[in-house]
Amino acid sequence: MDPVILKTLHLAGAFALFASLGASLLAGYSKKSSSILHGISLVLILLVGFAMLKKPPMGQSWWIIKLGLWLFIGAAPALAKRKVLPAWLVLVLCLAAAGAAAWLGLAKPF
């Protein structure tokens, strides 16, 4: 598949993911619809991310760190719901994790 299409789908999944996080953590919209969007966007990001990894060799280890960041962002609504961390802090940590994931994807330092 064309790399431009893959990157566009990956970014669309990231935008949908943070729209669902904002809706569930801060605005208090329907938990069910934001949870559905959260799950669908996580799956989209994961599948398209692995499809993009098939193009260059997967011998590098930066993608394992991105997978850990993906897991944290996936568990973020549960952290806020169970009051492990305040919702605003969970969102700030998710934004920092997204910035780190973007840097890893662009720089591929390892």
C-alpha cells in the first residue's frame, strides 16, 4: 500500500484517539461512544503502524517503545475512571506520550 495513505490513516487514527480521550476525560460526553471510538482508533493505529513497519526492516527497537506508549494511552481512560490519577494529569501524560511517539516515529533513534 502507498506510504502516504498509510501515514494518513495513522494520523487519522491518532486524531480520533485524542478526540475520544478528550471526550471521555474532560468533557464527560457519552462514555460508551467515546470508549468505542477509543478502541477503534487504537486498533487502527496499531494495524496501520505495523503495516508501515513492513516497508523498512523491523530490526530496529524504537517501535517496541512506541508499543509501550500505545499501551499506556490505551489504559489511560481506566486510570482516570478508577481515580488512580486525575483526569487532567492523564490527558497531559497522554499528550507527552504522543509527542514521544511522534518523535520516535520520525527520528527512529534506535
